[in-house]
Amino acid sequence: MTPSERAAAQRESLRALGPHLTPEMISGTTALCAAALDPGLLEGVEVRRDLVYGPHERHRLDVYTSGEGGGRPVLVYVHGGGFVVGQKSAPGSPFFGNLGGWAVRAGYVAVVINYRLAPESTWPGGAEDIARAIGWVVENAAAHGGDPERIFLAGQSAGAMHVADYLAQPGLHGPHGRALSGAVLVSCLYDVGRATDNPMHRAYWGEDRSRWAAMGSLDALVELDLPLLLTVSEFDEPEFLDHARRLAATWWERHRDYPPMHLLSGQNHLSPIYGIGTDTDVLGPLLERFIAAHARPGERGAR
Amino acid sequence: MTPSERAAAQRESLRALGPHLTPEMISGTTALCAAALDPGLLEGVEVRRDLVYGPHERHRLDVYTSGEGGGRPVLVYVHGGGFVVGQKSAPGSPFFGNLGGWAVRAGYVAVVINYRLAPESTWPGGAEDIARAIGWVVENAAAHGGDPERIFLAGQSAGAMHVADYLAQPGLHGPHGRALSGAVLVSCLYDVGRATDNPMHRAYWGEDRSRWAAMGSLDALVELDLPLLLTVSEFDEPEFLDHARRLAATWWERHRDYPPMHLLSGQNHLSPIYGIGTDTDVLGPLLERFIAAHARPGERGAR
């Protein structure tokens, strides 16, 4: 197949799966992306698993490194899963080793974290765990070939909301401060007061919906002094498209300038992350450009 | 070099050249992109040169095709050059054979045109020539393996302005009508009434600046019923960034939705086109996604 045929075939497959996170859509997307992965993506990559960053059994992270050289940008990844499920890796699954292997090939160190899940952990527990993990990265990056002055934090879906909370609430930051050069939110809900009433959301944000509005990140993100890369997908859940559009519109009203929001053509809620490292990867190249623009120590890039 | 190092090195090189179209910036950008081109990009590609689409000596076009199969999307490219210079190809230059070779590899047929230059040709002469060329493509695409029902029209800088005029002025269309599935504008001036007063602009738009405003395309593009892919570059000439921002802001005001404008990180006025087919190509993957989204006959894609 030519690249155009691959792109067109992936688009039609993802469109056919529909935007909703049904079991068929999830298994269909993961199978499609897994089949497109280079099976040798982790060759030459050292994976240091289940390193401890806090007291809870979910305070564990995996480090992906070439084992050579040092001073590389560090990409910290926070998985999705509706606040209630998900994990940094699973036996037999290529995810999120795909992200780890891609990152090492691209010249980074990757840190993929677990965090406490709802309902055990409620808002802002995810952001608290990220603060712990970032503290661990600042203190341990150099030992794994990373540069603690060039840390990028990325999350998808619920993971993106945890990242957004970490950005929006400086009070949660640890002794090293925010300690980021940039942040990446893949398919995030920004305006929590408008979020759908469903069991997953109640498990994390609580039973009292009147309190949800104060848990949103939209206003803080629009004012943030940190480079952001935001994405939403053409075939995303409509709720995520709606929130992204609201953020972009608010950004235009506030700044009269481009929002850092990228609408990913032909992708769905899951495919940008599961597709990293494949031959139809759209997010990886965006991440490379973003990190290249903002990874110079001491330089504050254009927002 | 890792991909991240390549992206960072290209970014720094282009930044160092500055945004202005000086001889040093032009030669530096072309040299940088030429060095990154795969020298085998045209292997297996049939180039049919200087086909005649009209009576003027500049009414000539080159077709790039695999020579195999048929029914492929056709990408028509209109070069830039400030209205007064530029050409589809030059002896010893890899441009725009880079675009032709990339397009054939991607599964398309490419048509790269010359058009009459200012001051001999004044507004809307460029759009008139495009109308002729599109008519030629509709009638001759099949003979070169292309599908006349799936024509995409792209231009850069002055070439983008000619494309924008073609889109904005249905009165110029030939007997086949607009005959497009989508259009691509790379670094375009949209609001001609606000354009800089310089000799190139006067050569094409005329000495009477009071008439320039009516020659703009911004309002028409915002209302257009055709899929658009618009780009501007981070290190573009400030005037192009200003016009792109105005188009995007007007689009938000009109549609409350994403404009089709892409701000290309780390690129300058020339690098997206000269970089097509290189290993730091940012425009090629965007084009593939755009064409995949809109190349199905009979389907009107989302704008």
C-alpha cells in the first residue's frame, strides 16, 4: 500500500468503529494500531520496570532509556482509562511500550506511570500522584540518561485531566515546583462543570455535581505560562470535541491568537497514543516538533 | 542523528536564517532542504514535461506519474515567487521534482504548473491561468493515471494567492466548473487591502492601492463550501503570520469552530514546500491526511 492508501484505510477503519468507547471500538482500535507497530520497536531499549515513586502499590513507573549518553529530554506519560482503569503496561500488550520505544528512538527518555484509581482516589488525587512522580523524575532523571531541566508531561483522556489539574493547581506542586518545559494533553475534558454525568466521572469528581465546575482547568490553561500541545481527534467522543472547541474559542477571545489545539484528522479517542511508533503515527511527529521548540534549557518558548 | 535531533537542528538552522526573504535566507533554506532529500525520490517516476495548457509560453505544466494504474487523486501545484519570478522546475534543481516524486510515492499524480508572471500578467491573471490548467487536468487526468473527480489544488505564497483568487471568483471557472475536491494554501496573503506596498505587489495588483481591498479572498474563503488546508509557518514573514491570524480569527467569529489553519512549528516561508519528501517533512503528512479525508468521489468532507 502507498502511504496515501494506508492513511485512507486507517481513516475508514477508525470511522467505521464509531466515536464511542464501546468494547468493539476499543479492541478494534488497539488491534489496528498493534498490527501497524514495528515489532522491533523495543530492540536496544532498556526498560526499567516498576520503579517506586510513592507508598501506594500504584505509585510505580517504568523508565525507557537507550542506556547510553545522558542529558536527554524526558517525556512523562500518564495513561487514560476513565479514572477507574488503565495501566502503564500489561503482559503481552505492546502499549505503552510503543510510546517508550518511540521516545528512545526519537532521542528521549520516557517515564510511563501508574497512579491511584477512582473511587479509591478522588479529585485531585491524580494530580497529587503526578506531583510525586515529577519529583521522582527531577531527582532520578540523570541516573537514567535524562535531563531534569527538560521534562515534558503528557496525558491522554483521564490522564490528560490529571495533567491539566497538575498545571492548574500550583498548590499541589512539590519542593521542586512545577519542573516542566511543556505539557501535552491528548483528548481532555477542560470544563468539568459541563461534563457528562456518568459513574466514572462521579467516582472521581464526586456525587455532588454542583462542585464539579470548580474542578475544571479551562480558565487556568488559557492563562498558563507554559508551552502546551493540545489535541482532539476528528472521530473523538463528541464530548471531547465539544470541550476542545470551547478551549480553543476561549483562547481566541483571550489572546486573539492561535490556540495550541490540534484537530487530528482521521483519528479517534485512542488512536493517537496507540498509534505512536506506527507508520501512520500523527502524534509522534507533533511531539518531536513541540519538544524541539521548547527543550532548550533556559529558553522560554513561544506559547 | 535521532529524529528529535534532526527536528531540533532544522529548527535552529531555519530560525538562524531569519524570517525575511533575503538572498541568504532563500539559498540557505533551499540548500538545507536539498541536502535532506532522498536522491532516489524520482526513481520509477515518469516525468512528462512542458505539456501545453494554453497559448502563452508560460502555459506549460509537468506531470509526475507512476505510469501504472489509474484513478489516482491529482495534486496540482502552483509555485510562489512574488508574482514576478518562479518556475515549475529548473535544470539542476530538485524543486519541485521533490513534490512530484513525493506525490507519486504517496499514490497521487502530480501536476506542477507555470503561469504568466507580473507585470505582464496582472490580477486576476494567475487565477485565469489556473482555470485553464484545471480545465486541462479534467480533460487529461485519466491519460496520466489520474482521476478527474479527485483534483486537489495547492499553492504557496503568490501561488497560494492565485489559488485563493480561483476559489473566491467562480466567474473565472471554465466549462467544467471549479472541479476541485479540496484546496491547499501554504503561506498566503488573504486581506490584500492590508498588504505591504512593494514593487512586486504593485506589479500584480496595480499602482492604485485603493483598489487592492477588492482583490482579497478572506471573506470568500471563510464562506467557501470546499475543504481547505491552510498553513502558515512559525518563522514565516510577519506579514503572512498576520494575515493567517486574521483569517483564523474571522473563521472563529463566523463558525465558532476550528479554522483549517495549521501553524507549522519550526518552519519558514519556504521550508514546507522545499521540505516535501525529506525526513523532516511536515507538510507531506498533512497533505496525505487531508486528501484521504476528502478524496472519496461523491463525498463532501467536513470543512
